[in-house]
Amino acid sequence: MQASAQFPSSADDVLLQVRNLNVVFAGDDGPVHAVRGVSFDLGREKLAIVGESGSGKSTVGRAILRLHPKTARITADCCRLAGDDLLALSDRQMQAVRGERISMILQDPKYSLNPVVKVGEQVAEAYLVHHAISRAEARRRAIAMLRTVQIRDPERVYDLYPHEVSGGMGQRVMIAMMMITRPQVIIADEPTSALDVSVRQQILHTLDTLVSDHGMGLIFISHDLNLVRNFCDRVLVMYAGRIVETIAAAELDNARHPYTQGLLAALPRVDRRQPRLPTLQRDPAWTSDEMLGVAA
């Protein structure tokens, strides 16, 4: 589905609503304001959050799931998942949300999967945490989910350890683990950056099919503008903890903010030879309230 640049096509499509999200960490030299006034709606769509390393995009995803340390101060006028205020939930209530209603696919399965537990058992455990079923039934569901994410011979793969699977298969296992509960929202943090091009396309196809078939919302965190241009519906561009531009992915070449334009100009192109790629010139005014009006 192709959503409008700013918000989903209708209020009925909104799964997640975020208004004026701020994240502050305690630093040696005083508070570090990592995310400043971030606002967006997520519908049944693929929404990208892009920007350089340190721009705050992963911090936003972890703040929604309240995965930051207790020393972090997370505030928002609104952070609602289908009507429930995520920041007002107790720790126990939030544990029920994680994995069941919102799942997060992390960047590298080598560091996300437990190395001493079979991969199939980890997928089954993700379901058992939220449902009172037998381990035999959880195994059956896990094998079915491994098959859904295009893993061949899932019965055999179920009994493998993480070091026995390839990077692409490990990422499929991660997706299976996060999707087995059929959550409303998926947050994917650089899920394909450690994969080669052919495997990356397979993973993206798997994600696209699962999100479309089950009417989920996907937040796709990435630094790859060419990838999100072709994969996502809308793009939020972050700089220094703020959203400086919101634009339909198909219209990315028509970006108005100089930061987005600079990121696009720095991309190598196969249709035009350039002796040297432009260097992004930053302007302190980009974080001013006046400049942020370009994001609308």
C-alpha cells in the first residue's frame, strides 16, 4: 500500500501513534538529548527511519519498546499502540507487549541468538512465553513458522545451533522468532546490513510478504536510502535526534530538506560517473524549529 507522505491514509489504519517523543541519557558532562520531539503515526505499512549513525533512529525504536536502561528518561505526549499508552504501562504489562504485540528484529543474528540453545527451541520459546500450550505444540508452530520464512527442511534446522546456520538463515530464524506471535508492529533495526545482496533481497521479500499478508505495521530502521526507496512506503529522515523530513518513499528524489538532499547526493550512481562524491555540509540551523517546517 502507498501511504501519504505525512500520515497513514485514515485514522482507522493507525496502529502506533507517537507524539513529541524525547529520550535523554545521563552523560559524564551532563544530560545527552538523543531524541528530540519525534512525532509520527504508523499504519499498516512499511515506514522507514533513515539517517547517519548517531542520528537517533535506533534510539526511537528501543524507546517505543522501553528497552533503554532505567537511567534513560523517556517522555512523550503520546506513545500509543492501538489505544494503550506504552509509557504508562507497568514493567509487567510491558513484558506482555514485547514479542506479543510489538516485536523487534535486531541487526545481526550472531549476537542476538543464544549460542547454546537450538534455534528452533528459541523460536518455540518466543511463543511459549505468551501462550499456555504444550512444548510439542510450540515445536509444531515453530517448524511451521520456519517453513513460512522460506527455510528448507525446517525439521532439521530446528535442531541446529546458531553457529551451524548461515547468516541469511540466521536472519530468517530471527524473523520467525519475532513473527510467530503475529504482532501488530514489527521494528526491524538494520535487519539486512550483514547480508550479501542476493540474500538481502530474499529477506526483504519474506518480510514484505509477512507484513502484507497479516496487515502489520513495519518500522524499518536503515541508513540505506536506495533500499528504503524501493522497499518502504514512507520515509522519516532523522538528523541530530529530530525528524527533519517526512516523505513518500517513491518521492525521495524530490526531497526538500538540504540534509536529505545531501545524503542522496553522496550516493554513488551507476548511470553517472563522478570523480569524487560530494561531502555532506551540515548546518546548525537544521535543528531549528523554523527549518523543521520542511518536514511537514
